[in-house]
Amino acid sequence: YSDPKEFFSRTYLTDGLSTLLVGAAKRLSDTGGDPVVELQTNFGGGKTHSMLALYHMAGESKAEDLPGLDQLLADSEVSVPSKINRAVLVGTSRGPQDVISVKGGKEIKTTWGELAWQLGGADAFELIAENDAKGIAPGSNLLEEVFNQCTPSLILVDEWVAYLRQI
């Protein structure tokens, strides 16, 4: 699952997964696509596999070098930008009181801080550092600034309800 080429060589691109990947590629290349996609399936229905496919498509390997995905994107006449900022937030990986220590001795206290750090490192985090320190959500103006600074970006969120239950 960690090697993008191996992942796509073993992945059957169903109609649903193909639609998801093409829509995301369009969004990332600013040619269409939905800004938010909610994956809803029963246990074992492919949510994690779909998120891994998106993660790898937006990763360091060129999409054109990933077996199956290369043909899908070519057939759809869409490409993926070469540099996409990614953030992955998993609700079961940490609790609301957990603090993350990152390079430079910074401590991240909130999900918003973690999101900014993953997308754009220290520069993006600095935009919401005061909110993070106080433990309050930043306003939409600050988040928009982070997203504009880090565009294009892919944000994957899993097990959000588990995280919210802890709050």
C-alpha cells in the first residue's frame, strides 16, 4: 500500500473509483470537479482504498507513471499537477488534548494547526499559530489564506466522528 506503482498495479479501477479519481484530478488541475467528496460505504466498502488511491495520485510519483491511472487520466483528457500539498487527518490517531511536536520545537495543539502544518509547513502554520495556541478554530478568512498559500491541495479526513466523540 505504501508504493504508488505497486498499489495501482494491484488496484482494479472500478467505475466508482475511476469517477472519484477523475473528479479529483479535475479539481486539482482547476478544470472542474467537486471541492468536497464524502465517501459513504459499509465496512469493507473501499473508503480506505479510495483514499489511498487519491493520496498516491497526488503524491510525488507522476500520475503518468502509475499503471492504470495513466490510461484513465489520458482517456479522460485530464492531468494532475506535479506538486500537490497533502494533508491526512485520521480521527483515531490522536485525541483533542494531544500535542504534536514538529521541527523547530513548535507544538501543534489543534486539528487546524495540524492541517496547516501538513499542507504548508511552518509558513502555513504561522497563519493560524495564535488560534492553535489558544485552542480555538480559525475563522474562514485564515483558512482561506492557508488554502490559497497551499494550492493545489488534497485533504483526506477519516474517522472524523471518532475524533469528535472525544471532544
